Amino acid sequence: MSDHTIQTKINGNVVKKTVAARKTLADFLRVDCSLTGTHIGCEHGVCGACTVMVDGLAVRSCLMLAVQADGAEIRTVEGVAKEDGTLHRVQQALQEEHGLQCGFCTPGFVMTLVSLVERKEPIDEEEMKAALSGHICRCTGYQGILRAVKKLTATPAKA
Amino acid sequence: MSQASAGAAARYVGQHVVRKEDPRMLTGQGRYVDDNVVPGMLHAAFVRSPHAKARIVHIDFAAARALPGVHGIYTGADIAAMVKPARSLHWPPNVPYPVTMPLAHTDVRYVGDPVVLIVADDRYIAEDAAELVEVEYDPQDALVDYMTANNGPKVHPDLDSNLLWEMASPADPELDAIFASAAHVVEKTITQQRYINSPMETRGIIASHSAAENLTTIWSASQGVHQTAYYLANALACDIADLRVIAGDVGAGFGGKVHPGRDEIAVVIAARHMRRPIKYIEDRMEHLIASAQAREESALVKLAFDAKGILLAAKFDYQHDSGAYPWLPSVGPLAVNAFPGPYRLPKFGWRVRAWYTNTVGLGAYRGPWMFETVAREQVIDIAAKQMGIDSLELRRRNVIHTADQPYKTASGQVYDRVSPDQTLEKVVDMIDVPVFRKVQEAARKEGRYLGLGMSVYMEPTVNAIGGIRTTFQAETRMDASGRITVSSHIGNPGNSMETTLAQIAADELGVDIKDVRVVYGDTANTQFGPGAGGSKQAVGAGGAVTVAAQALRKKILAIGAKMLEAAPEDLTIENGKVFVKGIPQVELTLKKIAESAYYLPKTLPEGMEPGLATSHRMTLPVTHWANAAHACTVDVDVETGVVKILRWVASEDCGVMINPTVVEGQMSGGIVQGIGGVLLEHSLYDERGNPLAASFKDYLLPLATDVPVIEYSHVCTPSDTPGGFKGAGEGGAIIAPPTLANAIADALAPFNIDCSRMPLSPDRLLMALEASRSGKA
Ligand code: FES
Ligand code: FES
């Protein structure tokens, strides 16, 4: 087992830490960085709860090692709302449409939706829905989440 | 989003109020069990049995012990020396139970049975150490299929047989005579497969012991903290007062987090022994093989009808798999109670057999008794076909109407204030049956197979099963600044009670919902009582909050009356202010009233106690029945076996809805779990007892792309409990499976496919279709 020093930018803050080579990015964020908003639902890449953005792309942090994130820019669910607490429109849509119950899957859905609404190319409802098939929610039956998707794809993205 | 206008009698109850829970959960600030860090905390991992049945010959943990960072290793024998065997508090009296220890200590009885507990600096090291433990086993023939349990190898050597429990209604010659002379007798065996709860957050616990205080503090992913303390105290042979249980946010449970597992009990014992905090978070594979199972069951259902299709009698011969160490030994009694369902059924005979097998133990899963509805509603469709009556018509002829109530069922339950007939007609209207039949006929001509399925059921909410579930308490208090705190023992694994209980209190006390905080999830600051489960939050906790808040309102008004020199009846509270109705200019803020109550006791009305806290504990001795009807339409691809759900309509009567959006969320969550059960989810074991679905790659759950848009309608028949609420938490999961199975059977009627064995996954449907075609050819 070897240890490595990595430097990343997480939600805009530079973080430099020494981690074991085998530590997952999910555990690094949760344990080493105390960013517990990223959740672990399966640790085998199916449920999507651990999704974070690495250099602008949504990735599963349970399938990535912390050392692979050396030099990367990471955004987690803690870095989505404005500093004054104003929710991102993805978060607003999920709240308005009752897209969460226990909230455990929610950070993953938020990160994938944020990555989709913030990308340059426009996205339609079907495409967004298809992207969500990489996430499992056991509480909502997806009804509220799909209503949020409708809302997010109906409103033209604002700057 | 409409939060209703202030001043109306009910400003929040009945409205779509956005949830108080959401802002923290959406921003990563929820606090789930694994998010807690306790100073000095160690981490646990388990060595689990790879055999369904084996004797433990020898355990060699020298290499594990030598690994740096390992602090404790406990075998079953170590734990057995520290604790007495304990049976589940759900065990029926006078029914023998196997010696149950937290870890396997002489032999293992299912794959996943915990054998050794490792405690280390972190989970990585604990798992390394677990891999270094060498356990020598002497494997034996296992019993995997409960249907062969009677003659199979014994699961528990200390018991006489594999039959956990058998119960039956008394012999009834009258019942037999009805069957002998009935115009139509229909019988069919219905079978359902094993499900695993699979909440997105697995089980988890942190235990930290203070010897100085003789107090063990436990953070648990628990559906109810007092329930967890109650079960743990039983297992540890200590008092509830020796434990403090805390649950923060809980990533759902669906019944699986009602009762601590044997492994979790071992963690608490080790933490008390080592005097070090220990965290154990179950991983997904452990959840899928070693947590708890549900729904592996079957029943032979016989229905007798007269010549007009009027139901005369039923027999329900039900068997289910209880696994090796069930914490819920049998769901039989609940299933029997609910079997008569929404129909007038004069006579009923039943038998229940619960069998041990070498599989993981039975636990609760959303509507644990739901097989009664699955079996009854499928056989109603089969009966309709056999008698040549339309299945909707058959339901209409037998469904209970308002005029029939109160109606005492053949299982001894009393229905009052229920509306199965109305919900049935609502879904018939919504789905537009005549139009669908035309579309179906046209599609068949083009070789497309559409189907319509329907079900009606009665849902026992607040199942009156005694014990800790008998009474429900709530406290409402106003602090010196005029803000409200509600405290409840009910848990919140996603049921939104932080919002719904606040809605109730805000209405009763005339305050903004922002000024109500709901406190729960800690045995130290809530009173003893049940947690979430059994759809009792609205009736039990909501009812108790209603009464407690009404008492607080009365006190506030009495103080206000004295201060304003008015009669209490002439006063009201709105927007946090007390004033004479119609004269809002002369007002008193709640803060002023609170100051009187806390600081100026002499100003209070004669004889009134100072302070502003009211508590109410209510008893719910009987089950409160909710009801619903669902219908769905499907398109079955006969080349691939894939079922596409076209529409899903649901009409539900859960009495007064505190928050319709929350009710619909509960309905849809349950419906999709039911859809998953019919089409995807299957915890299959091979013949040697190896679980074959040990990851989400094998245990398939429904995804956003698999679900229809659910259409709702509500009938509101208030219950006679405070607030008029009924439960709504389990219904979707109960009624969805037979609704969908009936639709698939209807779609495939031209092929005469037997849909009585679930799941109806594409591979199984294709096999059935092929058999049907080759039979025809
Ligand atoms: S925890 Fe990463 S995909 Fe499930
Ligand atoms: S809200 Fe509970 S898993 Fe999605």
C-alpha cells in the first residue's frame, strides 16, 4: 500500500492531502474532506448516489480512486447552491416537484442534472430522462424527479 | 407550491406544502448515520458464511490479529460468552424458537450468516483482516426451498421440525358444505418470489459506551429510535434507559430498519466490551444477502360463488419462507386478517404455515402481509374468466358499499368509513374501460397485445398488533420567543413527517410553518413510543399532535383572554397573534403570551400552571382501514417478453390528507416497488443455497425509464381519529403487483398464459409464450 499526495480543487477550494492509493474518491470526499453530502449506495457503479462532477463531467466517485483526481477540479453537492443559500434551479425543481423523500439518492441526481443543465448543448426531456437511468431512487417512484426534468427542460437555461 | 392563504381554517393541512427536510437534503447537509464521526471511533467488518449450512470446525485468526490497525476480533463463541440468546419481540407466545445469538457460534445456517466480527482503524483494514481469517467448515445439505421444508434437512438442530408455526381456522362443516354445493368453485395457487428491501442507504450503526455513565449511545439508521432501543435492550438484557438511540436522516427502510440485525447487536456488544466507539455500515452485497428477505410465499386460494357470481366463501391456504433467523417470524396472521379485502365474503377458512429454510431471515417489507391482496385479486380475475363474467363486473357485484358499513369481515375485522366501491368506480372512469377494450381489440388484429388489469384492496393502517405500537404520544410547546416545537417518537425514513406534523401544529396554533420545529429521532428528547412502519405516522403521530396542539391552543387562548379581557371563545390565533375575532387591531403576539406563561405566573388565569407545553398520549386499539383501487394498461411484446406499462391510475382513500403531494409520493414509491417486484426484482438462490443476486447488477430495480406517469384521484372519508387521518405508506406496494399481473394476463389472454408465478420477467414470459405456441402448434 502506497500513499500519495494529491492536490485538487473542491467546490473552489484547493485541497492538498496524502491518501492511500486504494482509497476511492467517494471515501476521500466523505472521510478525508468531511464532505458527507456525496452518498454511497452500492460501491459498484450502479446506483449513482455517489455522483460528483470531475472537470465538468458527472462521474461515479465510488469507481474512481482519489489519486486519479490529482489535479482535477471537483464539484460536489455541497458546491451547487449559491453561498447565500439560494438553491440551484435543479434543486429548486426537485423541491417544488417532491423529487425526494429520504434524500439519500438525491445528491447523485442533483449532480447529474446540474451537469446536464449547465452543459453548452441544449438537452431535451427524453435525453435527460435517459441520463437518469443511471440513478436508482427507491422512494419516489421517480414521479417527482420526472416532473422536475420536465420543468428543467421546458425553461430555457438562464445565464 | 401554494401554501394557502393565511387566516383560513386549514391553512396548511390539505395543501401541497414544500418540505422542511428538502433544503438540507438537496445541499448535502443531511446527516445520515455514516456521516457521523465519534472521536476514537473504530470500524467493523464481518466474516460471513459462504455456506448455506455447515458446522464451524475451526477458526484461525492469527494472521488477521497480526495485521496493524486491527483492534478486536470476536468469534461467535466470544460473543456468546457475553450475552444470552434472545428471541425477536415479534415472536408469537408459545411458539418454540431457535437459540439465536448475534454471531454464528457452532454452525452457520445461511450464506451471509455472520461468523467473525473484526474491529479496526478503518473499514479498509477491517476488510483486509476479514479476508485473512480462515474458517474451516464442514458443509452439510441445506434446505433452500420452503415448499420442501417438511421433508428436508433440519435448519435448526435444536427444534423439532422446519415448521416454525402453523395456524388454521377451526374445522367448519358449513364452509365445506358451501363449497360442495356452490355453482362455481375456482381454485388456483399463486406464487410470489423473494424480494429484498433495498433502501438506497443500507443498514448502519455506531455504538459508543460510557462506563462512567453506564450509558451506550447508539447512532442508527433506524425507523424508530425507541423501537430500536426496545429491541436492543431485549437482546442485550439491559434496560432501555441504559441506551440512548439517535437517528438523524435515514435513507429509507421500507420495514428493514425497524429491527436491529444480529450483526448490529454484535457491534453494540463489542463497543461495550472494548469501550471504544465502533461504526458498522452494511455494504450493498451484505444488504442483498444478509439483511432480511420478504415475500417468498404461495397460497392455494379457493373461491365459491353462486350462479350470479356472488362470493359465498373463500379458503386461503398460505405458506411462506421465514428463512433461518427471522425477526418477523410470520406474516400469516396479518395476511389472514386482510384477506377478505374489499368484498362481501360471508365465510372464510384459512391455514398458515411458516417454514424455516437455510436462507436469510424474514423481515418486514412495505406491506409485509400484502400477499393476501396479490393472491385474492389474481384469483378474482381467474374466477371471472372461468365463469365468463367480466372481471370488473365480478368486482362490482361483490364490493362493499357505504350502505354495508359498518361491515364485519369473515376474519373478524370491522370496516367503517371506507369506500372501496367509490375508488373502484373512479379508476374505471379514469382508465375509460370501454374505450380501452376497443383499442385493445384493434391492436390485437395488428398483432399487438395490450392488457388491462385492476385491483381493489383494504389497507390496515396502524395495524393493532399491540406491544410498543399500542400508544402514540406527542408534545407541543411554545418557547419564550413564541416559537413552536413538536416532539414525536415517530421516525422519518423519508415519510416527510417533519413537514406533515409541522403542518398540523401550525394550523392548530395559528402560526407560520416556519416557526414550527419538529424534534424526533433521539430517545433522550422524545417520549417512548413506536417509530415509522405500518403506516401509522399520520393516524398515530398526526393524531397525537392534533390533540396536544389543541390543548396548547386552549391554554394560549385562556391566557390571551385574561390579558385582553375577553372570553376565550371570542379569540382566535392567526399569523402568530391572538386577537378578538373580527377585531384584529387589538392583538397580542404569541411572544407576549409566552412571556406571561414563563416569567409572570401571577398574571395567568386563576389556577393555571405556568409554562406552555402540552402532551397527549393516545391509544389506538383497533386497525384503521384505508382503501384503494388501481388499474393499469400494458403493451406486452410477445417477441421479447418485455412489458411496457402504458397507463397507471390510482384512486385512494386515506381520509384527510395532510399533504396530498406527500400522499401521492408515498403511493408512487410503493407502486414502483410493486412494479419492480413483478418485472425485475428477484432474490434467487441456487439449489445449494447460494444467493444469486448479490449486487445491483443481478438484483434489478426499476429505473426512471421503466415507470409510467401515475395518475391519481382521491376519495376522502375521514377516520374517526383526531384529524380524520388514515395511513398511506404501504398501499402502492401492496396493490401494484396484482394490478400489473392481471394486466399482463389480460394482454396475453389469446395465448392462455399462466401468470400466477411471479416474477413476470421477460425471460419467464418468453418461456411461457413459447410453451403456449408449441402447445398450439
Ligand atoms: S455508490 Fe457509486 S454508483 Fe452506487
Ligand atoms: S429519495 Fe430515497 S432513494 Fe431517492
